[in-house]
Amino acid sequence: MEVYADKIFVNGPIITSNSNNDVVEAVAVRENKIIYVGNEERIEEFKGKDTEIIDLKGRSMIPGFIDSHLHFALYGMKQGPIIDVTSDKAGSIEKIKSLIKEAVKSKKSGEWITLSGYDHNKLTEKRHPTKEDFDEVAPNNPVRCTRACAHMGVYNSLALEIGKIKPEDYAPGEVIVENRELTGLLKEDAHMYMGTKVSFSEEEILEGLKASDKLMTKYGITTVHDAGSEGNIMKTMEKASREGLINVRVHPMIFDLSGKKRGKRLIESYIEAGITSGFGNEKFSIGPAKIMLDGSSSGPSVATKEPYSHDPDLKGILVWQQDEVDEFIDRVHRAGFQVTAHAQGDLAIEIIVNAVEKALERNPRKDHRHRIEHCGLPNLQLIDRIKKLGIVITPNPGFIELNGTDYIKYYGDRIKYMYPLKTYIEKGITAAIGSDAPVINHNPMLGIYGALTRKDGKTGEVVGENQKIDILEAIKMYTYNGAYSSFEEDIKGSIETGKLADLAILSENILETEEESIKEVVVDMTLIDGKVVYLNN
């Protein structure tokens, strides 16, 4: 019986991201699977009278991008109920205040105004806003303005009253006080706890998911690993996937951004229900159980062993201590979960490595693929331990493109091993790239640019030149390695016969694109299950 393809792709370099990183000439797709990968001569065997021939015209085809760490639902909600105040939308505190003032007009007294995306380093005033700034324009509405990193935010007086915020209830450095008064700036668990006071309707969440889905497919992203939202929105994400309201495949981590206590309770509820990592199907499956150990690389608030280079009194914020991490990771590991932790600084990374090591000693498990999210500042000793334990890393080279100059100031020589992609390859460690959107833009080309050049996109300063990798390595980290990190490399992540037809066609031959022009490459077509879900007209 002859099997003909629904679509055939020819006349362009097809980057497979397979074990050899082969580049081939032709691909054939039938229904939702790839049925042929190879040269153009044999492709004729799969051509039937109804087969659609897609001429790549010299453009590259790649596997669909897998963003292994982003906040899928939250990103889309910045198109709706959450006001976007990233630096390109609001470059000053005065502009942020004007957006709040405008929002007040459509709010009743007492209704929350939520904003997200400011970076004090990039504001005209070069400082965080204060509660007084927001009191001036919204005295009768609680205001929450989250920094780009999502690890801290500024609140007005009414919001602080609602939260009953007291410095003594939190770890040192989480509630900022000057002249014996709250400034309005809250960090880590204090900030995240305030998320319990703000809620969104299911309709708002669904609209956010649909908006985020469109943003993903526009950039060739076909799978997302959702790294958590405030509250348990898993039910809404699953509904959107099941009912076909979104196209991308979703692999959500079990994590609640509303603080440590709620996060632990959420994971415990899954353990009690007997639902562990991998439960689900090709469109929606449960990811690792996640905890948050420290802060933001750009805040900066990551937990480091040695003080920051620009401030001898600053070592960041540690949210969990070693003994409680050991106990919790052991519990989750024994329950059969893949586990992961947000750990940026070397102190936080050491704590999760220690905990995984102890859990595996007590209860050995082959091919566990426990992860570390970000793993921003490991040292060589930690990298060797990560390799020995078989831990998968989710780095964010796109952060370098946005914050490189700040990193040089904060961390000094430690940048030689900041998001050390080259060292991971040399050591045989699997690293799966994530954007961490909405912390930064989700465009994979920003992450690829950071991986190839290690440059700050604005200043041109280089952050750890020794960690540069090449284009095929970067694409593989954004495709196959992402699938590996979720135990799905047998069905996606590379262009190979029998795998799902999740594909992206780029606007040019990326193998010949100059490094400095990588950010200008766009996606012309995205396919999921062999169907076109985005077309650049």
C-alpha cells in the first residue's frame, strides 16, 4: 500500500536537531506525523495527486521551538487585565503613574489595579517607585506593580494595609523599610504572598491563554513549559487545551507563585491525588513539582556565597533553608515526581544539588531527570556534581541580551560561568533553553542571540565570552533538549520519522545569518500536528 504525504517541504536547509545535528533536504508529513526525512531524490515516492508541495525557497526549517521555562498564562494576561509597564511601554515612574491614573477611571473604589514589567535599572529615575508615588494617583484603589523579574513589586498604602504587611513576619530583606517606614517595595515571599489578594476571573484567564497562544505560534513555539502562575490555574489551562482554545502543547510545572506556603500545599494536593509528572497526553501533560529557592538575577536578589561585586553587604535572599529543602525534595522524589527548583545564585544551586543528591542516595531512581530552573551562577564544582547526578538545566541566555551590563556590575568574574552553555555541552549536561517570559520577550531569537554572542543587546558588552556556542547547538537546546527535559524526546523535539509534525519555517537560511542579525530573523510559518497555525503574510 502506497502512503502519500499531505505536505512535502523541499528546497531549503532542514535543521533536524537529531543526534548528529543533521541538515537534510526534504521532509514529508502525513496527518500529524513526519513520514520521511532525507534527500530530495526519494521524496518523489511520497508525492500523490493531493500532496501540497511547500517550497522553502532557501529558508531554514527547524523543529518547533520548545520554551522550557515561561509563565504562559501570565504573559497573555499582560495583553488584558494586567497593565504592561515594560521599559518600551513605560520608561519612567511618571509614565507608570499616568497609566495608573488612567486605570482608576474605569475602576470602582477598592478594586485592584495590577501592573507588571518595570525595571528600576531602566527607568529614567533609576529607582523603584514608592508607595507615595502610587498613593498620589490611586488613593482609593490598591495598586500592585510587579518588577520585570516577578520576584518583587511595589504596592501603595491601601494594598499594604490589605496585606497586613509587617517586616517581622518575613525574612530579612523581603520588606523594605527606610526611616522606619515601609517604602512599598516587597521582595520574594512577601511580594508573592500579595498575589493571594488579587484574583482574576476564568474568562480573563482564558482570554490570556488565547492571547499568549497567538504570541507563541507567531514565533515558532509549539510547546511551552509553564513555570507557574498565582493560584492554581491548571484546570483552566487543561480546559483551554482540551477544548482546542489554544494550539500549543502545554507542560505545566506544579507551582504557585503566591508564596512558599501555598506552593507547598499545591504540590501536596497532587501527591495526595496520586497525580505525578507525565500524567496527561500529547497536548497537555503534568510537569515537575517546583519550589522557589532564591531571587532574581537582575533584581538583584539571587542567593550567593560571596557578596555581590557592586555591594559588599549584599548576598541576596534565600527563601528556603537546606534542611527544609532536603525534607521536601525527598518527599516529592519518593512520590514519583520529577522535581525542580528555581535556583539562580551558587548558594541556592548548592542547596538543591545537595537535596537531590540525598534524595537519590535514600531512594535511587534511574533517569529521574530532576531539573534546576535558571541555574544562573554555578561554579565548576557544582557543574561537575550536576553532571554526576544527571540533573537537567534550564538556562536563560536571553537574560544576557537584556541585562548583560548589569550582570557584569553585579557579579564580576562570576560571569565566566553564568548560564554556562558551552561548559554544559563539554560536560555532557542537557540544557534546555527557556525565555522566562514575561520577564523578557518570548522571541527565541533573543535567547539564540544571547547564546551565540553573549552580548548585552544595547551596550554590546560581552558576558563570559568563553561560553559562546554555535547556531546548531543553540537550536538543539531550544528544541530536542526541551523535549528531553519533559521525557518527550521520543515524540517531538527533532525532525525525525515517526515524530509529531511540529515545525517552523524561518524567514531566511539561519545557518548563513550573521550573528548580529539573528534577532531580525522571523518565523514565516508554524505547524502543530502538521497543521498551519501561523502564517506570516
